[in-house]
Amino acid sequence: MTWLDRGWQIFAPESGVLDWLKTAAPAAIEASRDHHARAEWLRCDGTWFVGVDTLPNDPSGKIGNSGPLDCAALDAAQKVSGVLPLHKGQVSAAYPGYPKRGPEESKGAYKFRRVRDAAHVDGMRPAGNARRRFLNEPHAWILGLPVTECGQGASPLVVWEGSHEIIRHRLNAILQQHQPEKWGRIDMTATYQAARREVFETCRRIELPGIPGEAHLIHRLAVHGMAPWINGSVAPVEGRVVVYFRPHLNQISDWLKLP
């Protein structure tokens, strides 16, 4: 089974990824330590650096004198979406104690983060004080590249296997009633929450710790999150650092139409 069937796939370590990490890893760690970036992106009372768009790569994945990002996972993703330019990578760094409750998070949101790994579908971010859900970022796929090697309990990526098809079915029932150009204005909150509840009840929760050289490919519609840090988990001082790429689709209709 592949990522299109399960909603996720781990690709074995490749020399090309390890070569890319020789430049990308120091750049990612430097980004996670940058004073200005931390002022903008540090969350959960200092236990998570979100790091959106903080890796200094070009659209091919080059960083400085490195080569472009080239790996089997990226090839598999682009066979579905076509070749898309890479945005500046997200540098996600989790630290011991994650998640602590920061001032930006309500009691309910914090409980959901601890109990349900802050499970979500990318592109359906909550908006406004009412936290309504709209399709505001139609991502093509999620490609995760582990930077540091950590123990099993160091806040691994979590994905619910098969959840992408539940999300597709539930959201398509609503969005197919509207022209694609209007999708971003349709309030999907109730449908999204119902779909996520079904996922929790019926799908297997999978943890993906990862090691440098691997690539993790997650379906754009898959429900995923990040597990709490287990006390005593082995990790370097940099924490669990992962670079994520999530390019946008050229057409919003492809978000539901593509495999």
C-alpha cells in the first residue's frame, strides 16, 4: 500500500536526502534558534517552534551551495500534483515538555492538543474569534524530512490512517454544491468537525518518529498532528526538528479531485 491508499508513507533513507541535509540541517537548526523567528513562531510556552517559511531554500529546494531536493517521496508526490515550486520550508522544532499551555491557547484547544495531538487537516485553519473553518490553503501534499534523530516519544508526527478518504467524502458532499472559486468562502466548521470525529472513531492512529535521511509523505487530506513529548525521551539539545514542504495546488478544485 502507498500514501495514496493509507494517507501516509515512509520512504527509506536515501543518500540524496542525506547529502541535502548536510546543508539543510544546519540551516534549519539556525532558523529555529534565530531571535526574530522565535519571537514570531515560538508557541506552547516555549515548547514548540512552528517555524513557517523559515528555511532559506529556493523553489527547487536548494540552500546555499546545496543541490536541489531530490528524493523518491518528492517524485511520488509530483506524479500526482505535477511539478510545483517549493515554498520556503517550515522548520518545526519540538522540545521536552511539549505541549505546555501558552497564552495564545484556550483551555479547550490545549486539552485537544494534549488528548488528540492537535489533530487537523492542513489548509482548514480556524479563522476569527469564532474559530470557523474555511478552505483557505489548498495544499498539494505534505513532505516531512526529519533533521534530528530522537527517541520514539519525542513528539513524533501522528497521522490517522485512511482519514483522507473520510475527509474527502464528507467535505465533497458540501463543496460539490458550489463553484470551486467560492470554496474558500464556505463555512465548513460543522462538516469538518463531524468528519474528524468519524476519523477518531474509525481510523488507526500512527506515530511516525523518523530518522534523518527518511522522507515522510502525507496525503493533503489526511488528519495529522503531533504527539505530546514523553518524559525521558531521548533527543539532542536542538529538539525534534523536521522540515516540512506543503506547496499549494494551482487549482483549488484539485484539492478534492486529485487522487
